[in-house]
Amino acid sequence: MKKALLMAAALLLAPMVAMAADYKEGVHYTVINEGPETAKPEITEFFSFFCPHCFNFAKTVVPKIEANLPEGVSFNQAHVEFIGRQMGVEMSRAFAVAQQLNVDEKIDTALFSAIHDKRQQFTRPDDIRAVFIANGVEAKAYDAAANSFMVNAQMSKMKRDTENAKISGVPSLVVNGKYRVETSSIKSYDELIDIAFYLATMNKK
């Protein structure tokens, strides 16, 4: 009986293993550079506060990624500038400021909600600044961070990473700085997560 149960379990697991093995370069993912992978495995989501799909992704998919990350794999996010014209740049600044001030969870939610729930129009940097202040960030702290070297450096890195990965739509996942998951081939967000986890760990075994 025990042997039969083990065989049944093996059969149930077999399709999952086969599915992972079937992920193909050029179909499910693209190699974005010929250099080495990042020193430690990581998954980076590229997103925009102005993107409604990113808003939904933040609520339904990001929590799944964070709750089920394979051991040793980190999850990061990078804001893209190419949506929202000049305000896209300012939203990247807002994202970096929130991280520097360690209020990113609260501010990210507030900005997404302001844009997609409240339909607020952001037309100038002071509109973003007001959201920070309304959520408990002191004006002086925001102003100092917004013009800091660390924020400018993070913005430059996010822009450089976006260009290097050839990101043209969001949300998009890049794994280990080397692989971009191709959303055109997936049937569900669960499959997107599975591909990302597969790529993050396939060379670490």
C-alpha cells in the first residue's frame, strides 16, 4: 500500500517537473545579456504607479511572490519612467524616496490608490509631495530625500536596468539580472510566478 501511494505521488509530481523542464528560451523567457547572473538569486518586478495592471498585480500577485519565494531568493521592484511622461520620472523619484525613508509599503499603496481608486490627477511634483505629507512624512524629510544623492543614484539605476532589460511593458519580471519572463506565452499569473521561480533557482542547484 505504501509503495502504491509513493508511486501515485510520483505520478502527480511528474507533470510539474515536466512543465518546468518545458520552459524554453525565446518562448517563456529571454536572455537579456550574455554576462553573469547576479551574485545572489533575485526577482525584480518592473512597474509603474500609472499602470492599472500593475495596481492589480500589486494587490494579487506580489503577495503570492513574497509569501512563496524559494529559499535564498530576494524580491525587488523598480519603477519605470516611460509611462506618464515627465510625471513618470517624478513617480520613480517618489518610489526611491519612499524606500530611502522606509515608508515604501504605505506610500506605494497610497499612490496606487490615489491614481486608480480616487482618480487623482498628478501634474506636478508637489502633488506627490502632498501624498507623502498626508501619510505622516514630514515635509523637511521628504524634501531632503527627494534631492539626495541616494535617491538620484537609485533613479539612475532603475532607468539603466529598464533599458538594459528592454522593458517595453509592465508589469514585467526580470530574474537574476539575466532573464526576462515573457508574458505573451503565459496562461495565468501563477504560471508567471512558476517561471520566475524556476529561472531564479535553476542554476543554484
